[in-house]
Amino acid sequence: MQVGEFRWELFRKAGLYRMHGSQPRRSAEGFTLVELLLVVTIIGVLAALVVPRFVGRSQQARETAAQQEIVGTLGVSLDLFEQDMGRYPTTEEGLEALIRPPGQGDAGTWHGPYLKSATIPRDPWNLEYRYTYPSQLTEMASLYDVVSAGPDGQFGSDDDITNHSASQRNSRETTSRLQSR
């Protein structure tokens, strides 16, 4: 068998050419353009229905994470600080007092650091939490405020996330006081 005959035999066995003539034969294993367009359309419709549901979940997950960090991690750490020191950190000392002893001469009763990390955590939007003591968001002077600016990044707006429930918070006036600081 010569080289030319060998190639012809390969083409014939692969079904690319008919035995009688030289017209290419259509393979039954491929997809038509209509079939491909139908699949792409179905995938597009499914994506249009499913993706918006997950986008909202991402924002909700960030808000929940901020609330858990404020109430859980920072809240427990502040309560441990208060047990050791007999007081909460002042607004000036801030959350830094949870990782470094305050400079008020009572460092002997400080048994920190009260956080596992060497830095104060940031909220899910990579902004700093705002801490004030005594509370400016409630009528109770014995409470403190830990606030995340929330998704919009602005303190004093309706999407702020705090350590207080809505029933503990004061009117909008105290929120604006916090915003002006």
C-alpha cells in the first residue's frame, strides 16, 4: 500500500468521504447551531433567576458577620476587660485597650490581650469599628457603643450595625451626635 492509498483508506474508515464520490459526510456526533443556541439561552435564563438571589445573600452575610463580631468577639473582650479593670475602656483608649495596656496607671490589673489577634479587627467592608463609652446611642450610661458603618460606609445612617437592639437605641438625634464625632 502506497502513502496516497493509505491516506485515502484512513479517510474512508473515518467516514469523512463516501466510497463513490468526494463529498464530505456529516458526522452524527456533533451539535447543530440551533442546539447550541438553545443550551446557551437556557443557561442565561437560569443565571438570570439564580444570581440575584445569591447577590443579596452576600450582603446579608456581611451584615451578620459584622453583628457577630460586634456582639461576640468585641463584646466578650470588652466584658473581660471590664471584669479585670472594673471599668470599660474610655472613648480615648478605644478598642486598642483590648490589645495593649491602657496608660492610666492601672496596668497591673490588665490581664490582656483580650483579643487573639495583634490588631483590632475591621468590619466586613474593611472599615474600623467605632467605639464610644459611655453610650451615646442609648440612655444607659453604663453601656458602650460599638458601631460598624455598614454597607454604605457612613456612620449615622440607617444601615449602621451596633451592639444595641433597636429598642435600646435613642432617637435619631443621638445617632447624629455620633456621626459628628
